Amino acid sequence: MVSVALIFASLKQAQNSSNGLLTFWLVALNVLLIAGLVALLLIYPRVMAYRADARGIHIWGVLGWFTVARADIVQVKLEDVHLVWRTFATGAPGLFYGHFVEKHLQNVRAYSSIDKGVMVVIYTRTRGPVLISPAAAQAFLSTLERIGYPVFH
């Protein structure tokens, strides 16, 4: 939202400016900002990755790694979910990252490329449910079960 406000403010400044060079640079800056935002939205779902080891489940996105510690995980299972409201999150086609309200689970954290459908739900002791959407969800659960995570079918 802040970036959109900056874009509109600088375009307004460029419109009111009599300095041609300033107008050029403000418009160029806006084009770069918009291109960057579009690129982020297009790239993010393709670079999202999930990995599990003895320390926890690691979630990779454009903003870096996020880990759900193994000691904090109560259970992991597949569930049909539907993200209803963003509370502190980014939500765009193919990008659902942050805190959401889910239809049945209530407050959740999602690191997903889909907003509804079958997702892996990680129930934690301290932070509430975490939703992820690996491409091969059943294979991901099998891997978790093989390395000792509490997987429920």
C-alpha cells in the first residue's frame, strides 16, 4: 500500500512540475517500482519451496527462510481450507503470505500459492496453525512421516 501511495504522490508531483528532467526521473522511478512489484508477484509463487529435516519445516519465499521448529509442531495433516480475510498479509493471485482468517481454523499463518483447497496444515503449540501448499502434498506428508513428524491422515 505504501508503494502505491508513493507512486501516486510522485506522479502528482511530476504532473505539477515545470522541470522536464524531474518529471522524467519521477516517471522512470514509477515505472521501475511498478515493474518490481509485478515481478515480485510473478516470481514469488515459483520460488516458494518447503523442506523438512530433524530441526523443523523450512519455508522459503522471496523474503527468505521461515522455520517452524520441530519441537513446536503438534500435528501435521491435509485439510480442505479457505482463506477468508487478510489480517496482516500479502494476498494476490498466486501469493498468500502472512496472517489470515480461515473459515474453520480462524487465525492462521499461510505461506501458500493458493487461497483455497487442500493444503498441509501444521498445528503448533505456540503460534497456531500454519498453512503451506507444496505441489506434491501427499509426498511431502510421506516424507514428514518417514522422518518422525506426527502426521495424521
